[in-house]
Amino acid sequence: MSLHLREIYVEGESVLHRMDARTKLICALALPFAVLAMPLDASWSYAACFALALVAFTLSRCHWRELLRFAWIPLVPLFIAALFLPFFAQNDASGSVNLFGSGVRVARQGIDATLLLLARSTLTVLVLGTLALTTKAHEIFAGLARLGLPKRAAQSLALSFRLTFVFAEETLRMVRARDARGYRPRFVWSVSAIGRVAGALFLRAYARGERLQRAMLARSGSGHADMHFETRSLSRRDWLAMAVWLGALVALAWSAQ
Amino acid sequence: MSDESVAAPVPVPVLEARNLHYVYQHEHAPGAGKHLHAAMDGVSFALAAGERVALLGANGAGKSTLLLSLLGLLKRVDGEVLIAGELLRRKNARRLRAKLGLLFQDPDDQLFNPTVFDDVAFGPRNLGVDGDELQSRVRRALADAGVSELAERSPMRLSVGQKKRVALAGVLAMQPDVLALDEPDAALDPRGRRELIATLGALSPAMLVVTHDLAFASALCERALVMDQGKLVFDGEMRALMSDEAKLLQHGLA
């Protein structure tokens, strides 16, 4: 495992990379809400949403591998949960289905729920992944602040994100140091070492926080993470992109009813 | 001071510590009572403008405690600190800290902004500097620290040496009269050390440099302060200290 942890963001010069973070945030968050309004019967509307999301991803000029590198993390548990849904759904008027002719009957309502969950989660991960691949983390936090998130909340998010990497690297160092001294978790009681690492990490995090605050005070700060988010206006291209995207989503959601 | 002193008279102190005392309290076991440890015991010294002084001592001698005290970052410190002749108090601490730039030992303690530019601009912004002056201060500090090309990078994607230089730029952007550097050479390879010596040697502010590396201290500083068990036990020329092997051994420096 590398000690140099990576952000999801991938350097690039695509039209999406150059777009304002606010535009991308609004567009990316609008799609999951739009698909919530679409019934499963209107499968063409889901196909159209997938087409939209794929166009956006293609415009990002990122590689599928970059997306899959992290997309599997939320998708795998969601897919597993979706596969079990038909077996726990109650039979209702919609009837039941003989599963692949095996004689096992599952509720049609459960299969519908599975398909909905698969479609909605895949779409959401696809658009949010495209956002993350084309937008630096601090631009996302700055974008949230410019969209009205209280500045202190945006600053806390940005600082937490930064420290996540510091603590993750610290954890990796501790785990390596532990393993270098022969630790192999072969037995249940070996797990207690994980608790000790977590405890040590908590103490280190506390000490790190104290030192960080001193560093802020030393540079005439107030002791809070007073990060600066520049104000800037959206370009005509951003407004246009937002209008096209949101217009298409509203039209699809409306037609699907 | 317990040893002989050869300190030259200090004409205009940009930094002065007068009789600083600080005690850490430890409780080794519940009910065992408190153990008191004097991290600083009557420390006094002064720095003239542009003077470069090495602060030496074994681990636990009180060097880092002294640096934090000079900025008023520790509570319950007895004694007085004067920065540019002005007594450091709670109400003027924020303003006076701009005159004394502290570089922390671990740059990850100091770098928390999303980009290098924002991190270097953090201090000046706290002083109300903005617009063109902010841009020019940050660009100059980055250039002085030799990291102009990193301005738009994220601090989390830098090497240790780059992080150290960016942290130094963050301190330089405050345009301090004095730099207090806590082991700036720690974790640097020989080339990184040479480059750091060249960078620091070209800077004009007075410096108080904490280090365990006598070669690094000799290359950069003409005067040395040695701390041992919270006391200042030597204040004199770096050359005189280097030639006194008995003293180096006595205070855990060699």
C-alpha cells in the first residue's frame, strides 16, 4: 500500500475540468433527485439519464479505470443489498416470478426494487464520480461555500479532508511498524492490537490538532481554520451548461410521469 | 547560566527573553502525586537584528518549549518576552506574532490549506493584507523559499523537503523580524540540507535555529545557545563551542 495517498481528482484540460465547481455540483446533485421522480415503467427515461451521464463522463476525457478505482467502494455493497431485495419483498398484487425457471418464486415488487436500486445507484455514482474526477477537492468545498454552505462548515470539511490524508498515512505507518515486529492477526485475540492502534491514533490525532492550532495562532490566526474562498461569478458557458442539463432532466422527469 | 559566557553586547534586540520559567506537571500513576519537571529554568537571552543563533541541546532540554513560549503559545509561563522592544501580552500577541515567524518541526502541522498559495497567504490574510500586496508577498516568499513552481499544488502531494520549504514560505510571507526554526533540517537528505542552508543564509531576518546537527548549525550560525535540563548553559560563539569537546559531551551535543 502506498504511503502517498491520492485524491480522486485527475489532472486534465477537458471542458468539464474548466467548468466552475458550482455548475458541476448543481448538475451532479440534480440527477439523483430527477431519477427519484421517474417510475420504473418509464425505462426509456432511465436510458436517457444514462446517456446524459455517459456524455458528461466522455466530456471529462477521463479513463474508465480512474472511475472504477473508487466507484466499486459504494457500488459493491449496494449491488449485494440489491440482489437480496427480491427474497425479502412481500408478495402483492403484482404477483411473483419463477427465478430463472428454478422453481424459486420471488416477488415481482422485489425485482422492481432491485432494478430501481441498481439503476439509481449506478447513475448517482457515475455523475458524482465524474464530478470528483474533474474537480479538485478544495474547489468542491469552495463551490459549496459559494452556493451558500456556511463558511465555517465548508472550512471544517476542507480541513477534515486534508487531515484525513495525514491520519491515513499515520495509520499506515503504525500498521507497518506493527507488522514489522511480527504481528499477524491469526487469532481472535490478535484483534486487540487493532484497538490499541486505534487508541494510539486517537491520541496522536488530539496532539496533531493541538499543534495545528498553535501553528495557526503563530501566524496571527484566530486558532480556527480561517480558509479563504474567493468570490467569483459564473461564466456564460457555465450558465448555458446548467440550463441545458437541468432542462433535460426536468423534461425527462416530467415525461416519465 | 552556569558556564562562562562570551556573549557580545546586543545593540538593538529584536527578540529578548527575560528569566523564563516553565514547569510541566506529570502524574505517573493515580494517587502517586504530581511530578514537576522544569522545562525552562530562568532562561534569558537577546537577539540583535539580522543575527543568526543556533539553539542547541539534547532531547528534552527545553528548546521547543522555549520557542513556543517566545510566541506566547504556552500558558503559565513566568518571565517576559519582548519582541522588537515591546512586551508580549495576550492583547498584543496576534500583532506581535507577525514579527516572530515560527517554523514548526513537522510541516504537516503547519500546512492545512488546500493549495500552497493559500497556505502561504494564510498569515498575511490574518494581518488584513489582500489584493496586489498579498499576491506580491506570497510570490516573493515562495521565491525566497525556492518553491515558486509549487504555488497551485496541493500541500498533501509534496515531498517532505518541499513541504518544509512551503512551510518556510508561509512564515516568510509574514515578513517577520525574527525567524524561529524548530529543527528545519530534520528528515532532510544531505542535498536538501545544503539547499536549506543556502536558502536560509540568503535571508535577512534574525534567526533562532533549533537543531541537533552541529555541522548545520556551524554553517548557518555565528552564535550558539545551549540548553540543558531547562537551563541556558552556554551563550557564545559557535566556533568556541565547536572547539570545546568537553562541553559538547557534557551537554549531550556530541
